[in-house]
Amino acid sequence: MPATRSTLLRRGLAAVAALPLLTLAACGYGSEAKDEPAAQKVAAGAEKIDGLDSVKIGYFGNLTHGTALVGVNKGYFQKALGATKASYQVFNAGPSEIEALNSGSIDIGWIGPSPAINGYTKSAGKNLRIVGGSASGGVKLVVNPAKIKSLKDVKGKRIATPQLGNTQDVALLNWISEQGWKVDAESGKGDVSVIRTDNKVTPDAYKSGSIDGAWVPEPTASKLVAEGAKVLLDESDLWPDKKFVITNIIVSQKFLTEHPKAVEAVLKASVDINKYINANPDEAKAAANAQLKVDSGKELPAEVLDPAWKSIQFTNDPLAATLDTEAGHAVKAGLLEDPLLDGIYDLAPLNKVLQAAGEPTVDDAGLGVK
């Protein structure tokens, strides 16, 4: 994959900017502001950062956004921001979070690779930067074992993905192509029927027999397994070192320029959270589940939560080379035309935080700000 591409998107992409092309798997559209959690406590004598009254943070109610979930639940962000209020907004789909970032409704957020790519290219590289990594993995091909016993049996079957052109949809289309099979990317018709199905209804679609399997993120994959499905393929096995980006941290370029100390504070919190998660996986898992209950009114049962959490790696590294590869997969599938990703990363603030913490710095794969 070359690190540099032209900026033109496939025909009509600008006209369908409101559609879920290249968005992270989610449970529908829209966003929802949440009441302040109990962990929102300002320490006595704390001062505001950069003179800001608040920093507005966005994330999804997905386990792949576990860094944000744990950070909110345990108060890491508020602690790092001092007397500057940490406010939160929970999103259900990538486009709405990008729109919120563009409008200033949020300043910084956790989001998947495809909406970050899409948002960056549609703005001609002017709206956002990726400033950190958060998670790798947590995506699986799960199937009905009565109908699919091996990878070759996927041909001719109905496999769900969350949305047309989203991160998992692109991954499945690329995998199908590598098998030598043909599928029309937009219609999903071909040697495999790719059925775009909202994650909320995918388990019911599986139970009804309307799909034979799904290429989905956690916890949807583990929900299907709880219904009797079997894991046929873990996407991590398709990547070097079994690592690929599933969640990044993005920030508006305006906010990054005007409030670098606030961005560093959020990144410091993220680094501290990931350290806590990796040192205390069971406690962190419980905290993430508790925050899911706050955000959605429902926590995950142990038979879903435990395997789902285990399959996700929480990391400060944005795994930049894999984002570039994922963009290449979208180009290959015919959903994206040669995006110019140069400058999508600014990892200087994160590397400053990592150096101060005695942690290894991370690389932008040649796609950083010059």
C-alpha cells in the first residue's frame, strides 16, 4: 500500500455524506447527551486547563471503546482536566460523531478507522487529526455451525455486516475477494450474499435463519455465540502481529491548535486508563459494563461480556500502517477512490505524554503532519 493517494472519493460520495459509508459498526444513528456520572468530581484546589470551562468528549457505547467507557466510569478524564469540566456525548454511528466534531458539539472523541478516514478525506484534510490509538481486534466471523463448517462453506451463504462500507463490511469484502469470489460491493450480491444489518437486530436475524453468519465487532459476535453460533475466523489472525486498529482518538484541528494542553490532558488520561485496563482486566471489564448500563440502561451478561472483552487489546498505538491498509481495502472493494491520508495523524502530543510516562513512543507510518 502506498502511503499517499489522491483525494477523490468514489462517484457521488459527497452527495451521500449523510449516509453511513465507511462508518464504525454501531446501533443506529444519532447521538445522545448523557447526565454527568458520579465519577465527575473536581479535586479541591484544581485549576482549569487552558482557561476552558469544559472539554466535550464523544464515544460509542461499544466495548471496542472500552478506554472511554472505563475513563468515564472511573473519573480519569475529570481528574486529568482539573477544574475544567469533562462532559460526554454517546454516539450510535460514525457520521453523527464526525458532524458533532465539525460543529464543535464535541472537541475530542473515540471513533473507528473508517469514519476517521471518511471525515478527513471529505474535508480535504481540514477537520480532524488522529491523535492516539485506543483498541485493536474484537472483530470475528461467526457462523451457524449447521450450515457452515469451514471457510470454503461461506461461499453461497448470507453473511451480515453492520453497514454498507463500514469497517467490518470493508474487511469482509476484502476477505471475499482474497478467496477468489466475486461480490458487487454496493448491492452485496454475488458468490456470498453480504447482508447489511444493524447490530441491534443481527442476533434476531441469526435466530430467525435470515442470515447464516456475520462479520461483526464485539459484543455482537459474542451475542451470536451465546445464541449457538461458532467463531469461524478472528480478524486478528489476518493481520501482522494479530493487530489492527479498531478505535482511534480524534480531535478537531481547531481545538488541537487552540487548546494543546487540554488535548494532552485527555491523552494522559487515556494512557493511564489503558495501563489500568491492562493491569486490572477484570476490574476494568466491570467498570466498562457499569458504564454501558449507565449509557444504555442495560449491562452485558457474563457469557457475552467475558469473551468479548478478552478479544480486545487496548493500546496507545494507533497502528497507523493498518489504517492505511484498511483504506486500501476500501479502494479495492470499489467503495473509496484513492484517499490522501497524509497529515491525518498528529502524534506529537501523545508521544510527549508517553515519554513523560516512560512508555515507548508510537509511529504515524509516514502519514503524520509535516
